[in-house]
Amino acid sequence: MKLLSLILITTTAIFFNACSSKEVYEPKNVVDSWAKAGSSDVTIENIASDSALVQERKVLVEGKVLNIKISDNYKLLGYSDGWVISSNIDGNLTMQSVENSAKVESFDLKKTIATASVKDDVLAVLFIDNEIALYSISTKSILLKEQGDTAVVVNSKIVKPYFKDDLILFSTLDGKVVIINSTLKKKLRTIIVSSENYFNNIIYFNLVDNKIIAATGHKILSFSNKEIRAKYDIRSVVDDGKTIFLNTKQGEVVALTPELKENAKVKFPFAHFLGMIVTSDKLYVLEKEGYLIEMSKDLLEYKVYDVDVDDGYIFIDDKIFYVVDEYISVE
């Protein structure tokens, strides 16, 4: 009994000593408190990639709270082509029209959905078992199914299917981009971004300078005529149409060309970044300890400001960080 008590005391002491000695980002110079911040009219209760669930189960999209409510036990999947999409754990998916709240489409897809998006009459779905599928909204018929490899553990940043002309690009949960021809209902190509066992889902996808840019937490890919990859421990990625900015678990902010050539890199020791916003002339990086870093886009100059950052959901809507019930605007 005495030995057990001694082990517990020793273990507890080691735990608290480790917690107390944990290193955090401490800027050498803080300019001031950030002026364009304060209490928000909304409280973020859950998030999707492009929208957020707020109080009364309403939906925040593009700076507006929509006159749409998400049903209890349903998860917000996102906003797409004028529809708010949600689903429950059993695979019941609901599409609610933003223009006409009485217009609702429902699908019983039988299994848990990771994300989905819409264009015209096509519903594109990525399931939690990494299966991809296309459905006709008007007829509820299935147009295509492709089973992917099961992903064991994934990052919460799941990217919805991306429509481009007659292509649908799926960012899978096992680190791949699957390209589907929506007219032919046929898979054209699968591109591997990275092949790690855990947390290997795509967390960022966009077309930059006519190149596919996709990232997992482990690598970033650029693809047009050839595949280029670069290895980083990535937290988040943004772009301004010309330059790609990523931040890492090591506290780095990196600027890349669309060909993944490093333009610049700055390290903030022990920083834990929560997200980034890029504007026409600045890059803004939110840091967990309560700092907003305002950087020139060449990363040569930066200023650090105090902001309130509470534990909870953080949602980025255009030029605003929403932190639970607070906002931080960069405009």
C-alpha cells in the first residue's frame, strides 16, 4: 500500500511538473491590444469547413445567420450551391434551401457521412468509411460509388468535395485526391498526397494558378503536369491565389509558390497556431496563448497584438476569426 501511494505521489508530481514547465509562445514585444475585436452576436457551438452552428441551432454563413435550423442530433456538414447540408449518425442527410426554407431534400444513406457538397442536380458525399458517392437530387438515384481504404484516425478538418466544370474532386480520409468526371460518372485518376497511417485526411484543397494544391497534416501536394510534394507538420493552410501560406506544429509560418518552392519562412518558438487569414496585403495568424500576429506577405515584417482566445470552437469566416462568443476582425 505504501509503495502504491509512493508511485501515485511520484507520478502526480511528474505530471504537474511537466505541465508547469510546458513551454509556450512568449513574444518579445507586444504592440497593443487588437482594436477590432470584442463580444460577438453569435456563439460558435460547432463548425464545418465553410459554416458554423450557432445558438438556437442556426447556421452562420458568409457573415450572416440564416433563417435555417439544424435538427437535434444532426451535424452541420456545410453550405453548398444554396443549400445547407446536415446529417445524423445513421446516414440520414437533409438539404435545406437558403432561398426557400420550406424547400427540403432528404436522403437515407444508411451510414455515417463525413462531408458532402452539391452542384445543380448532383449530391457528392464522402462517407466516414472513406467511400465516395454521387446521387441525383431529383430522382434520389445513385450515380456512382467508389470504396476507398478505411482511415483509422482522422483530423477534424475534413474537406468537402470540390466541383470544377465537369469534374468533382474528392479529398479523401486516407490522404488522396480522387478525380471524378461528373458527366461520364467515371473515376479518372487518384493522386496520393501522403501515406501516413494516422491523421492522414486532406485538411486543405484548392486550385491555385491552375494547379491542384492539397495538404494533409504531413505533406502538401502541387499537381498539374507533374506531382510535387513537400513535407511539413502542417496545422493549417491558406492562399491568396498566387502564394500558399502554411503554419506548422513547430511554430513556423511558411510562404510557398504554387510549385512549392519556399519564398520565406519565419519561426515563432513554441507557438501553437489556431488559424490564418490572408488579405490583399497582409497575413494574420492567430496564436493559442492570445496573440494575433500581423505579417507582411513576404514574411519580412510582423507585429504582435494581444487578443482574447478562449478554449472552444474557432471559426474563420472570410476576414473574421470567431472564437466561441468573441470575434477578431482583420478588416
